[in-house]
Amino acid sequence: MVKITDVKIYPFDTSSIGGRIRAIADITIEDTFVIKGSGYFIDFPKKSTSQGKLVDIIEPLDKRFTEAVRRVIVDKYKEMMNIE
């Protein structure tokens, strides 16, 4: 299993305007690979096609890895925001 070596959380609460984003997260994997822009909803970055559809830029193939990423982001967010 790969190791997540760093998580940076950037609060970005859009609830006051009806949005669902609470923060953006960057994660570093094994000090060699960074995924930027994973949100609190915990979705991997996407891009918009010329037809306006969103497509995955990163697609994890291992469910355990996906859950590990989700858990570390949520835990770091809760710690930062003093949420239990």
C-alpha cells in the first residue's frame, strides 16, 4: 500500500452561497506525487470537456487506497477545524 506523506487543507467554505465545498486538500504520496484540489466531499480532480462534461483526471484503481485518501483528508480537516 502506498503511503500518504503529507496533507494540506485549505478552508474554502461556499455554504453561504449555497455551495457544498468546505475545503480543498492537496495530498502528497510517498514524497513523490502530489494530488491537488481534492475537496471535503472527497472527490478526485476532474476537468471539463469541450462538451461541458466533467471527466476524471485521476482514477484510483484500488478501493483501499481511495478509502485511505478519504480518511486522511477528513481526519486532517476535522483536526484543523476542531471538529470531533
